Amino acid sequence: MTISNSIFLKALNKEKLLTPPIWYMRQAGRYMPEYRAVRKGFKNFLDMCKDPDVCCELALQPMNKFELDASILFSDILTIPDAMDLKVKFLEGEGPVFDNPIRNAQDVHDIEPFDADKLSYVYKAVSNIRSALPRDIPLIGFCGSPWTLAAYSIEGRSSKDFSITKKFIENNNIEAHIFLQKLTDACFIYLREQVKAGADVIQIFDSWANLLTESDYQNYSLNYISSLIASLKNDPVTSSTPIILFAREPRCSTEIIVNTNTDCLSLYWSMEPKDFTYLSGKVSLQGNLNPKILLESNDIIKRETYKILDAFEDYPGYIFNLGHGITPDIDPAKVSYLTDIIRER
Ligand code: CP3
């Protein structure tokens, strides 16, 4: 079997398939006892991400358990701000916290030029995972969108409304754009290195797309994603690598997202499948079961999953996924059940 047999790549090529390829956002993580056993050995989550052998083991755990159609690099989107010396750490129950966030205009000017070699541990993880996977299973490399990385870097932590970030971009508009451009350039080099190391597909996570109004979303996020995608499409190393864009609940028309030239749109769980089927032939679609449904009974899981499969039945290039990441409270048995009922339908 070669990679050309992959149903995931076929779907990304907008082919109509009888059974959709399946993978799950955040498929490796705390909901798996195998993950928690490895995690115990590390105080800091990022130290674990800096060990390419461990990353390889963690990426393979859900592959071995559920036989999914695509694997995703085990790492985090915050490796880039960490390499920019913003000093990222993960606190139990709090998520990411930056010791050295971007707080004023000068901080943006002081950022050292991005040194892609600082993230060589990520490229090594990519090549380890690629070598360990069966040849017909694609490996997804990823990065956060420039906007999402900027939001964490300015806010310094996760937040409900990211009010510090919103004030910063209003009061330091020029520097906000300088910072977004620096992040865009870093994402391009970073993804290119991942593809060189063996990533077959790229996913861009715009997890904080929901913070901005339509015009601000175009201005602060989509313009930079479009420019990142254009750079990838114009580079001989990455020009044929399919790109998936996940945008969490964007407050804008679908057209302006599709205009980024992404190959595939990954739908958040609150988005209505029927509203997107008109995109047939233009982009592949991925999604979008609410991960919280996996806390319900098997009957409800089946009903909600089949609703989505029905909506995308004739869609050329549909990939089954969740509408956001699996949370730690989910029972892996429910993930097995979900995978089985999609394949046996
Ligand atoms: O299989 C996989 O997808 C694992 C690789 C992966 C992780 N994070 C590992 C991780 C991926 C693709 C991500 C992406 C990521 N990271 C996103 C985009 C996807 C999304 O959920 O919107 C974002 C926003 C982050 C930033 C981040 N990383 C947060 C907010 C947190 C803390 C909250 C949480 O979800 O745990 C993390 C930590 C993190 N990243 C963990 C894992 C397995 C848990 C860390 C631990 O074990 O302590």
C-alpha cells in the first residue's frame, strides 16, 4: 500500500467516497489512559513535546487503538511563541501561561528574528512519526493561525473575551500588524520544515476566530492566513501539500474563508452541515460532531453522527471529524463506538 491509497488524501482531493475517512481533533490526549501514563513522567507539558521519541509514541496511541485514517503530529500550537522567547508554560487546570507576554509596542520590536532551528525537536518528531506509520496513513503537520498565536501571546493566557488583546490591537495597530506578519513568516518556515520532515497534510488552527467581527476577522486573521497559504502554494516544497483550515465559530460569511484558498474547511460543531454543502467541488469539508455528544448514550451518539453523515452523503471530499477537540472527560470506548458506527453504516 502506498500513500496514494489513502482515503484521507482522496477526500482532500474532493473525491466522493462510500465511507468517509476518520480522524479526531486532539485524538492524542488526556482522555486516553495510555497518554496519562506517559504524561506522568513529565512535570512540564512542553518538555514532553521537546522529546521526539515520546511525541512519536503519543501520536501512535490513538492510531493503534482506533485505526484512524490520519495521524496528527504530537506537539502544540504554542511552540512558535515559545521559540520567540515568550516563555510558555502549562499550568494544571489553567492551560497555557506566558511569563513574557507581548504587552506594549516595544515588546513587538524586541522580538528576536524567528530561528526555525529552535523547533528542530518538532521536525524530528515529524520524521519519527512518519517512519513509524504505515505508508498509506498520512501524517498531518500543523500550526496555529497568526491571529490565534498573537491572541495567546498578547493576553498571556487563555481568557473568555481576550480583552487585553482587543485593547492592544486597537491602541497599537501598527505593531499588531508587525507582530502578525512576524508570526505569519514563522508559520510558513515552520510548516515548510514539517513538510520536509515528512508531513503529508497541513492543518491551520484558528481557534480564536470567534473573537473578531467580520471586518476585523478579515483584517487581523484571514489576510494573514491567505498570505500564509499563498506562500505555501508558491513554494516547491509545499505546493502540493493539502491544507485544512479550522476556524472556531467565525462571525463572517463562508465566502471570505473559502477565499483564503484553503483546500479543506474544518467546521466547528455549532455550524450547520446543510449550510455548507453548496461548497461542493470548491473545497473539501471536515467535521463536525459536537465532542460533548460523546458523553451521551450510544443511541444519541449514533443519531447525531448519522445526521451529519446524511447531510454529507453526496459531498465530494467529506472527512469525518469532531467540531472541536476531544476533552479529557470522554471515555475512549465511546470513541471506538463512534469509529465503528461510521464504518459499518
Ligand atoms: O492528537 C493531538 O491533536 C495532539 C496534538 C495537539 C495538542 N494541542 C496537544 C495538547 C494539537 C493538534 C494541539 C492544538 C492546540 N493547542 C490548539 C488548537 C486546537 C483547539 O483545541 O482549538 C490550541 C488552542 C492549543 C493550545 C493549548 N494546548 C491549550 C489551550 C492547552 C490547555 C488546555 C487543554 O486542552 O489541555 C494545551 C495543552 C495540550 N495540548 C494538551 C495536549 C495533549 C494537554 C496538556 C497536558 O497533558 O497537560
